[in-house]
Amino acid sequence: MSPFLAKLREKVGSELLMLPSAAGFVFDDAGRLLVARHGDVGLWAAPGGGIDPDERPEHAAVRELHEELGIDIEVRGLIGVYGGPEFRTLYPNGHQVGYVIAAYGCAVAPGSAEPEPDGVEINDFRWVTEQELSELPTTPWTPIAAPEAFAWWRAHAR
């Protein structure tokens, strides 16, 4: 939890907070998507996280993937912005969050390290096809955003 969010939580407790966030839909040359298993909920999704005060959303995606998986990415474009009831999360500690997610199409930057889960937020990763993703236990929002991400990548891959 960021210091900014921790200060908010001191004031509002576990009540619902609407939070801006960014996700990096990172594709490899074969068109497979990098997904991460989030340790707090045990579900698979594109990696990402909260946007800090005064941080640009695409910079948040770059930062989060570096923090969570130790990789450097190139943001190739905005896939879309998502929110709604499927984007609400109740964490094991009782904190309620409604995310509004800016989803970016990305590629691993040349020379970047191989993904390595941080063991705190992320405990595993995989490169998956669209079919393989549909067979994993995912966050409720993944089936909304992922098909659009795969379509975006097919249209914009370079």
C-alpha cells in the first residue's frame, strides 16, 4: 500500500474507495499475454496497480511492472479505460476498492530482465494465449478487458 493510500485508509477505514489504476497488457512476439497471479487474492490478471498522486497513468504501468515483476516495458498505446461492478475488490483485510483501470498495450523493453515475481504482490507469472487465459481463475474484470487487449494487440502489433 502506498503512503498516500495508507493515509486515506487511516481516515476512512475499510470503506469503499474509488482508485485510479493502470495495467500493463504485455505481449510477446508470439502474441501471448503476460499474466500474474496476485498473492492477496490468488487470481490471475494483467499486472498493474494504483496511480500515485501526480503520476501519469502510463508511468504507473511502467513502475508497477518493474516493482512487481522486475521487468522494463515499452508502452505502445492505450487499449481502454475500464470500471464498473466487476472492478470492485474486497481484500482479505476488509478494505473495499473500486478500481478504474487504464489498460495499456505493452511489450518487454529490449534488454530487460526475465520476469521475476516480487513474492509480495505477485507470486507467479505466465505467458498465455487467449484460450489459455480463459482456462485460468482470473479476476472478475479480466474477461472484460482481456479480449479487447488481445484484439488491440492483433491490430497494433509491430
